[in-house]
Amino acid sequence: MNYIWDVVMRIRNLQADAADIRFVPAQTYSPYMELSLPELNAISPGQVLEINPYYRFYDIFRDLFAPDLTGDEELRDTLFDLLMHFLAEIDLHQGMNRREYYIRFVRRDISSGLFGGRIREYFSRLEQEEQETVAEGILRLYETGEAVHLFKEMMKRLFSGSVIYANCEEKDELLIYVGREEDEAARIRVELILELFLPPRFQTELYWSRHFGVLGTELTMRMDAIALY
């Protein structure tokens, strides 16, 4: 962790507000580092972090903390904290392309309840990377309309051992093998993907850790481990 944007990302990954971090100018610091924390990975909400403001932002701060400037200390410290938060946000937005902005907009829409209260609740229980995956899938659904393909892909990305079989000869049916034990976290993820990506005409059969038997596939034909279809 070397830069202020690292701190902001770490705090957000902890599901906390970056505003809870307070940046202050360091009294002693390395001229070659922006952050010089005693424990680089020990960031927590409410922490006060000393920053070397001259490492990247010398032109901004060179006159704000000159050695002979002693007045208005509280005002300068507050201004420093605000500017550092602002600069960290600029850091985070640099390099983002249009698509990444669209994905962020989708995440914002889900989190604000535009997809419904239940989707918002399920979505809030995902890890940040999983939220990005689901939001990207919705964006691709807008662009391509390939709901079944994206449904399979989302299941595979959130459950790497999952397998989905389509039975479309007699009826539109998907047999979903999740590939892990059922628990609350897994149920939430499966329900979220079903509600967002499954076309309404499809029926589903869900299998968690036990696969139904498939002739010719030895792994699915083990005694006492076969689910009924």
C-alpha cells in the first residue's frame, strides 16, 4: 500500500465510508514514499493517517505547510484532509474507460433499489468483485439480450464448479448443478442470478452438492451420491 487511493479502496472493501479516514500531514516522512505506515496492511475506519503531501502534490501543498507558517492550523489541517480525499477520488477515476463508468452506474442503480428491494438486499451481501461481475453481466444483457448465455456465465463465475444442462426438447427447462453445499450465502447468490438473468419461460431444477446421474459419466454415478431427477 503506497498511495492514498490504496487506502480508500481498502476501506471500501471493508464496507466502510472512506470519509471515516482522516489524512494529516506527516511530521517525519520518507521523501520517496507517499505513505509510510508502521503496518502497511493495518487500515481501519476512524484511523488517522500521516501523508507525505510533497511526494506527488508538491505544487498544491508547498505553500500550505511552510515551516514558518504557524497560524490557522486547524483550518489548514481540515483543508488538507478535504483535498486529500478529493485527490484520492481523482486517482480512483483516472484510467477508467466508458465501460467501467457504465458498470459503476449499474451498481449504483442496483444499490439504490431501482431493481427492487430484494435485489438490493442480495446485491449488498456480495463481495465487491462479485458485485462488479454481476453489474458487468447486466450491462452485457442490455447490449446483447443473451440472457441464457449470461445466466450460465454468471453461475460459472460465482460458482466455479457449477454445471447447467438445458432440456428444451419437451419444455424449456434448466437443470442447475451448483457444485457446493447449500448455505445462506450460496442461496443468496443463486437467487440473485436467477432473478436477474433467467428468462421467465424457463423452469429450473436446482442441485447443490449431489449431481443427478448421467449415463456414461462415472463421476455422476457414484453410489449414495446421486440426486434424483
